[in-house]
Amino acid sequence: MSDLKSFASDNNSGAHPAVMEAVVRVNTGHLKSYGDDELSIHTDEVFKEFFGSQARIHYVTTGTAANVLGLRSVTHTYNSVLCAEQAHINNDECGAPEAFGGIKLVPIPSPDGKLTPGMIAPYLGHIGFVHASQPKVISITQPTEVGKLYTLKEIEDLVEFAHDRDLLVHMDGARLANACAALDCSFFDMTTALDVDFISFGGTKNGCLMGEAVIFLNPDIGQGFPYLRKQAMQLVSKMRFVSAQLEAYLKDDLWLKNARNANAMAKRLAEKAGAIDGVTIKGTVDCNSLFAHIPPEATEILLKKYYFYVWNEHDQTVRWMTSWATTEAMVDEFVEDLRKAMKAVS
Amino acid sequence: MSDLKSFASDNNSGAHPAVMEAVVRVNTGHLKSYGDDELSIHTDEVFKEFFGSQARIHYVTTGTAANVLGLRSVTHTYNSVLCAEQAHINNDECGAPEAFGGIKLVPIPSPDGKLTPGMIAPYLGHIGFVHASQPKVISITQPTEVGKLYTLKEIEDLVEFAHDRDLLVHMDGARLANACAALDCSFFDMTTALDVDFISFGGTKNGCLMGEAVIFLNPDIGQGFPYLRKQAMQLVSKMRFVSAQLEAYLKDDLWLKNARNANAMAKRLAEKAGAIDGVTIKGTVDCNSLFAHIPPEATEILLKKYYFYVWNEHDQTVRWMTSWATTEAMVDEFVEDLRKAMKAVS
Amino acid sequence: MSDLKSFASDNNSGAHPAVMEAVVRVNTGHLKSYGDDELSIHTDEVFKEFFGSQARIHYVTTGTAANVLGLRSVTHTYNSVLCAEQAHINNDECGAPEAFGGIKLVPIPSPDGKLTPGMIAPYLGHIGFVHASQPKVISITQPTEVGKLYTLKEIEDLVEFAHDRDLLVHMDGARLANACAALDCSFFDMTTALDVDFISFGGTKNGCLMGEAVIFLNPDIGQGFPYLRKQAMQLVSKMRFVSAQLEAYLKDDLWLKNARNANAMAKRLAEKAGAIDGVTIKGTVDCNSLFAHIPPEATEILLKKYYFYVWNEHDQTVRWMTSWATTEAMVDEFVEDLRKAMKAVS
Amino acid sequence: MSDLKSFASDNNSGAHPAVMEAVVRVNTGHLKSYGDDELSIHTDEVFKEFFGSQARIHYVTTGTAANVLGLRSVTHTYNSVLCAEQAHINNDECGAPEAFGGIKLVPIPSPDGKLTPGMIAPYLGHIGFVHASQPKVISITQPTEVGKLYTLKEIEDLVEFAHDRDLLVHMDGARLANACAALDCSFFDMTTALDVDFISFGGTKNGCLMGEAVIFLNPDIGQGFPYLRKQAMQLVSKMRFVSAQLEAYLKDDLWLKNARNANAMAKRLAEKAGAIDGVTIKGTVDCNSLFAHIPPEATEILLKKYYFYVWNEHDQTVRWMTSWATTEAMVDEFVEDLRKAMKAVS
């Protein structure tokens, strides 16, 4: 099978060897199914070391499942979830929150996918008014879908704003590791310490095969989740093969090393590509994605060899994304090819 | 990690080495995600060799997902699905068909989980009557939840009965390989050749890590399935890790060898255990599960060392299940321990 | 418009003149909408006189809405509702509980639509088992769909059985008035005094135009109902036209007089028809429906002039139903025609 | 019961005497239920005189039901419905389209609740992209929630734009009569002649008790609606009481006379109130609602005697709404009180 030269998404990468090795290692014979095996129980304990002892962890196989089931488990159908217009739950889940969660999303315009109390406040009217969905959750993505970071202070302020209004805070952390790597803090610092209520924890993009989790930090919510997960078709029988991934992912700072590499490669790409005449990198590069303006003719040339997304045809923006598996050599080769393409079309 | 001595379920087994090897082998670098990779596309072709060129194959991660999404994709919420009272969709999916599919199940009493036209006919009234759910699908499980087999002729008759009434036939084939092994026929013989409309194809129990599929044989149904799968949180990003399993599973008759072993071990266990005084094996052993009457005191002794289910406390029935990974030595050791337990309590 | 000679259903009747008069009387000008008008608030108080001061009353327009929304408001999608196989929620609501409530129904065989603790007990296994829907509500119909009555003692026993197991009891009272009239007891005696948790209260069949209510007697359940009713498309804007009906219905014992008439007419019909050679009335006549065996040829003759249902073609049973509007003359004319039809076919 | 001095909503009015008289007149004895009565069948024919012979008409009891069930009957859960941010379906139905229809709404910013092809086009990307909800319906409200009108040409252009892209056009016509009265055209001119696909037809606000309908003009859609309506708890048993209202409403131009009065009273109020110092009427008054800036202190005084909504506290806007039942005397009295209030606070 031909290896793809991809800067399309971090989910184009494979699994980290240490994760794969753990999956192989756990294939030892008969074990209880559905998460009642020793390994899955132990992995829960490992998670608690990172998120605190009150954390409750439930494994699922996709990020969409983590988002939708987490949100559904804390809402009535007459509640609403406030999110940025760019949110994955709003744009990239084919209507799953609405169809499978009965959830009313309230998308809020934002320049970079980040929300502030000031942006949210105007959407909080009609409390107790029976004709209007009742706000229950503020869902933020860290880093956002366009690669921007909330500071810890910004998260703290949002949580305080939310809790003052009896709202919960959900963090879509499909790339939580990249955020922690970029802000040089722990998972605990970014979530439990800030009183975030529940998290979609992503492992897949940063080195797992398919390993995600819903983590409840607030002890008062999500009680029925185990039934909901089963009902939502997300309780895999041979659970060991999911928990093995996540245990390996959390071991020896693998999650951090992987995320640091992805972030560093994005920075490297931004610096080197940004230095080429006619290439403009949009904004800062906080994590492992970057957005660039290049002429569509150059894009066309590059797409013959590489795989990445044209983000916006109108303003000629492309998205490049790096992963745990991106190497300096890959970046440098890509930059070289970009340079040639730009020359060819100038 | 301690290996469990399990006769509880075939999903207590791990993955077959050849399947695991395929998963490791495909971990080679960047590939397109969400099933657009070469391997996933090729695996589709492999499936078509088994099910016919008109087959459309969609991978999911759990059997519940295969059942619920397959059924949902062919029904309106005002349709009903007729199934045996014992059906997995009726008892073992925590209400998923109802909650996530909006499906009305009509459970039909059956002695062994098998349905006949005669059993179904009384439930087909009220066609066109707006107060009643309109029958749309007959769902059968092959082998049934209590290990019984439909003959090919019985399936053929059911399909004819169904199609004469504009009903579709769904086959829950979580253990389809075991059925084919037992009846000595191919997947094609059991499904496509008999005009079955769509299938839940199981790989997990018979040697995969987590690999299931919905297969549409009828070209007129299930058109929107790809959107539905995404929406139902079942589109895994690194799809190669699912398709690799299923490709390996279908290669070199692995599915058949695994199923034959599971079936043979069940037969061996039935013969040897049934020869012990005071142990009664209920009915014939068609595939890889068997049900036995033993005194509850003997069950108690065995459960200290082995893991299996007490099926019915009232009539003192236990279920023992074998898998691709069950060996003759395991069976013989279990029989020996059973013999001792029976002696101890007699 | 030609008046139909109907013994088909009590919902073939119109509205009682006193109810209609109330609707006309309340059409006096501008009032607050959505139930915030004085009349609706007052009607709530009237209901509390009948059901106790802790009762919470919510009006809806159909019996299906009362059943589905009441049940939904007290269940999670992973809960199940146990009911008799004959239950209206199971057979006559086109799958609404499943599709609009996400509810798993567990239909239990019963000879006459009545449930007993003994019938229910075998369906209460798997508590805490994540693969199985978790029982939450026992739903009984009083009188049942085939016209049979629970005694007060039977209801009391069921409630005790339910509450001992943390289950709620729902009473589908589409014809609650007929039951009270037959048992010579009050609404309070039949519900609040017996600790029934919530009720679908029917007014339509017994003299209203369209007036039903969900009544919560248990103060701990159904808190979000007002939002749910709005979301479920059941919050009518000009609510006064519903509450006026129900206020009139409860006034001056109208509900009781109407129900007594319906019941008395059914008894009259049973006695007179049962005396005709070849006509067999099945069982006792508890309320306002009766089931009779007559030859299909006689049915054919009668259906030219009258409207009623052939209940079961196989055993030649027909259902005759009387209402608040059925008169002695109507019954006697029907009996006379039945006599002629029987003679013609003998 | 005290008559409310209401300019809050047209649903604060009662029923027109001619409508009420029809309801009383149809209360004549036994009739078939669930819409199989002669009157309901005849009312269908009356509707066809207005909307064309291919129209299919289904009665429901609330506008939310008309909207949600109409939309649901033509969409899969993976479809989206595009609407203005101000749309009733987006703001005023407590999440019903999402929860009971599984529908993804895509709210589009608009200054006055009107949509244009240019506003919609940017939201039509990702066709065939499995991660994104697939656009299926453009829903417009005529007149809009803030009282603005689409011209016939604007509707025609939207329909053409939609049909060119395989999209359907839904018209929320809760106040369709007011729009026709304002534009001096027939229902046919505004809908069937312009190829609108389906309509929520409102009768309640303009003189009925509770009478709404879903009307399909496109013969290829909404086939399963009768089952869906039953399942959605909207099939009332004594349907005659709904169809009688709508037949009367359509007779002798009652709908038109009522709407003309409502519109005229709003214009009168706008002119007279707008002439008072310090009162500003916002924009033009197209139908029967108007928005005015007045000082909050004046609002406070008026609210002691009258009932109306403060639309926006921030910019001190109030909404005044007139109905078929609003008289010149009511308007003049209100204007006089407004004048006094303004004087008191100046």
C-alpha cells in the first residue's frame, strides 16, 4: 500500500508503534468483554491520575460519539447547547447532535472558533419561557476547529460565567494533547483545575487506532452514561483493544511527545513556507494546523503529489495539518515542492 | 494479565493472530481517512467475491450498530420490524432500535428463536390502517440467540413469504460464519442466493478485534446509509484498521476455519459433558453454544475457576460457548472439572 | 350531514351540549394564550378538587399525546415500559411511544388486557445489566382495551408491587369515567388514594370535542413536562377552548352521568342482544363495550345500516360500543335489526 | 371572565362567530372519527378549490405541528433545513424540529426574516460530503416573524433557485391570509402558482379555535404523512370539529375579511401612534404587527392596562399586534392611552 503524502488531517496518520504494540500485547487469550476486563479497569485508574480521582471515564470509538453522547447524557431534548458556529458538532457530524441526541444547537458567530462570555450572553434570554429551548451547556473546542487556543484564564472565565448561570461546560478535546503541549500544562490544569464539567477526550488523531473517551469531572452529571453508550451502539465487546491503546497513549508521556512533534512540525512548516514569496500564513500557528493563502494554480500543482484541503475557495485558503507522525524531512520536502510550485505559477 | 478461562461468550476471545498481523501491517504511514483509503476500497471488492457484485458493504464497530443502522436505513418510523422474542435486537441492545432508530419491534414468541411464515402471519394485519405500525422487515438471526440454525430451505421460504408481502428480510449474522460452517455452505449460498435483502455481518466474535459490516444485497434499499453511519457516530476515521481486519478474516478461509473450530469444540464439549452423570445437554448443538442442566451447587463450584452465564436460574440452565480460540485441551480440562464438581455435589 | 348509526366507538359521538355551550361561552374576546388565561388556571383548580391538591394537570388534544408525553417525561431512553400486549400504546398509536418517546415497550401477554404482579415479575430481570432496557414504568389501562376493569384492590396491589421495585405506575384513563361509574367510586378513589403516579385522563370519548390531560399525582416526576408538551407540538395557543371543555365536563357530575349512560346502554344491549338465538355475548360487560359472536352473514347485513368493527374475523367476534350519546331507542332499534338479521341467516 | 385588552398576539383573540357557529352546527350525532367523516372529506375539496386539485391537505391542531411534521415528512435525519435566524421553527418551538423531527436547522442571518438566494448560496456547500448535513428544504415564513412580506416575484425567484438545486420550498403560513390580504392575491397565486412545495396553513390566529393544516402541493412528497401525523399524536378523533372550523374559515371570504381587518387595524395603529411625539414606528407595516420605540416608563404605564410584548429591552422596542377581532375603537382607545402615557413620562 502506497504511503500518502498527506498534510490533510492528523487522522491520516497511523497508530504510534507503542500504541500498536500495546494492542498486540493485550491479545493474549480470553478476557471479560464490554469493559469488565482488568486492563480496562486499570486504564480507568490511569486516567484518574491525569484527571483526578472523581473522574469517570467511558471509552468510545469516534469523536462524534464522544461529543454527542456526552452532550446527550446531560441534556433534556428541550435544552440547548451553545457553541461556536465553527464547532465540529455544528458542521462536521452530519447532524448527529440533533438526530441522535435531540439536541438544539445554538451556533454563535466567532472569528476563530473561540467563545467569550460576551458573545454568549445575548443568547441566554428566554429562561423559563416554554417556547424556547433552555440553555444547558456551553461547548467549547480546545484547540478550536481552526487551530486556536483558549488560555487557561479564558477557560476559567467561561466556566465561572457558565456556572453562575447553571450551565455546564463541555470541552471538545479531540486534540486536547496538542493544546496542553502548546500551553505547556497538564490535562488536569486545563480541565479539572478549571472546573470544566465534562470532556470529549481524543486519542485517535494523536497516535491511537481508534480511542476516544467521554470524561465526566462533575460528579453530579452523566449518571446513565453506561446505558446510553450501549444503546448508542458504542459499547465494543472486546474493549481491551480500546483501553490498551489509551493506556499506552498515556504512558511515558507519549501523548505529550506526539503532540509536541505535531505542533513543532506545524511551526516549522509555517516558518519555512511563510518565507516563500507569495505565500501568506494566516494568523499565528497555535497547534498543529495552519492556514495559508496561495494561488489556486500552485494548489493544483501540489495536490498532484500531496493530499490536503482547500479550506475556502473564495479567498484561496488551504489548510495544512501535521501529526505525531510528521517528520522534519516531510515538512522540508513539502516546502521544497511548494517553492517550486510557486515559482512555476509566478 | 491473567488469561480468563471463559466459556461465557465468543467475544471473550481475542483476535486471531492473522487478523492482528494485518492490523499491524497496515500501520505504514499516512492514508486517507474515513474509508477512502486503498485498503478499504479493496476490502469492499473482497466482500463482493463472497456476496456478489451488487453487494454494498459498510463497516461499523459493533453488532448493535450493524443491526440498528441497517434496520433504520430501510424503515420509516411508522414501520415495524418483526423478530423473534429472543432476538438480540429485542433483548440485548438496551432499546437501541427504538431509541436510535425510532423502530417499532414486534416480538414473536418462538421456541428456539426461529421464525416461520406461520408464526409471522398473524402479526401482519392492519396494513394501511393509520393507527398501526406498518410491517416492513422480518429480522431473523442465523444462528439464533440460542444457537439454532435455519436451513437454507427455511430461509428461502421466509424470503418468499416476505417478498410476496412487500417485506424485506434482514439477517442478523453476528455469527454468520458459524452458520455457514455448520451447514457447509458459502456466505453466498446462505444470503445472496436466497434473496436475503440485507445482513449484519459479524467478524468480531470469530476472530476480529472489532469488525462488523452492514451488507445490502438488495440494490433498491439503504441508499442513504453513508450519511446515516456518519450521523450515527460509526464512521471511524482510521478505517484501515477495521478493513484490514475484515480482509484478513476473509482471506484463506480464515473465517471458515475459525468457525469450524468453534463449532467442533462445542460438539466435543456437548459429547463429553453430556456423558457425565447428572449433566443434561438441552437439544442438539448446531453451532458454538450449548445449554446444559446442572445442579446450581456444581455451577457454583465451576464459576470459581471458569466464566460463563447462568442462563435461567429457574430451570438451572447454564450456557457454555466456544470460540475460534477454544482448544481441545481447554474443553477437556473443563470437562474434567465439571466431572469433579458433579461428583462433589452428588 | 347524515347522522351515522354507530356502535363503532365512543369517539364517533359528538360533544355533550353542556360542553359545547361552555366552548361557546368562553369565546368572549381576547385572553392570554397558551394556558395563561384565567379559565385554564381555574380549570386546574377544579381538577385538584377531584385528584388532590398536589396534582399537576397539563392539557393535550389527543389520548396518544397524553400517553406518549406522560411516559416520555418520566423515562430515559434506556428505560422500558411494561404493558399488556393489548395496550393502546402497543397497538394503536402507530409506534408513537418508540418513535417520539424513544421508549422500549415490553408487551406482556394477558387474557383480558389486565396485568398482575405475577405476570410482570418475569420481565423484571437484568436490573443494572447494561445490555437490557431498565424497567421504569408499569402502564395499565383502566378499563382495558377489551373493556375489563381492575378492582381498586388490584390497582393497589400493582402499585405496591411497583413501588417496592422503584417502578412508577401509569394509568391510561382514556375512559376513566366509565371505570369510576362502573365501580361506583371517585377519580380520587381510583388514582390518588391508591398512589398511582400519573394518569392519561380522557375527556373526548365521554363528551368533549378534544380534551385530554396528563395528570401527575407523584410530586417528584414530570418536572419538565411544560417544555416537553410545547416541543411535542401539543401546546395549543387558544387553550381556553380546551379547558372550557374539561371544566364543563367535571361540573355537576356531567362526566359521571355520561359514563353511567354509556355503561347502562352497553348492559342493555348485552342483555337484549344476548337473548337472541345464535348471538353470544363474550364474558361480562364491565363498561361501555361488548364483544359478541354472530355469524359473518348477519354482520354483513347489519353493516349496511350500522357502523361497528369486526374485532376478529377468525372467531367471528364483533365489537359494539356505546357512548354518552347512545339512547335506549338506538339500542332497541339495533337489537331489532340484529334479530331480523339473525333470522335472515338462520 | 374579564376580557383582556391585548395587543400581544393575534392568538389572544377568540374564534370568529361564523367559525364557532360551524363547530356548533356539526355537533349533530355520531360521525366516523379520525377524518373519515363526510365533512372532513368535503373540507378537503374546499381547500382544493383554493390550492388546486393536486393539493393534499392534512389537519393538525398547532402551527408547530404543521411545521415540524411537514418538514419531517420530506427529510431524512441527515438532511438540513435552511431558514432565517428569526424563523419560528428556530426560535419559538422549543427545539421541536430537532427533537421530534431529527432535523438539522441552518439559521441564516437576515435583517427582517426574509431570505434571498444570495443569502442562502453560501450555505449550500458540502453536497455529497458525508460529514455534513445535506440541504433539502428552504423554509420561508410569509409574512415573516417580524411582519415583513415576500413579494410574489421574490418567492418565485427563491423557488426557482431551490428547484435548480433539488431543494424543496416550505412556506410557514401561520398568517398566510394576512399576506394574501396585504398583497391582494389569492392563496393560489402565492403558493401553487409559484410552485411552492408545501405549506403550513394557519387558521387559528385569524379566527379559528385551533385549526391548522399541512398542504402538499408537490405530488411527489409527503406520501407517508397520514402515518406520521398519527404517530406524532396529531390525529384527533373527532376531526369534524377541526374541519368544520376550516370550512367556515374558507367560506364567503371569511379568511380574507378577517385578515384585512387585522392588517387595517395595524396600519391605523401605526399611523395614529406614529403621530404621537416620541413614538417611532419601526419600518413599514406590511401586515398585522408593528414595532415601536417608546420609553420604557411609558411601556410600564401601558402594561398596567394592556397586554403586549417588550420585543427588545436593549433598544426599547415593543411589538403590537392586531387581529381579526381588533376594532377601531380598541385601537383608538389604545392610542389615547399611549398619548397619555407619553405625556406622563415626558
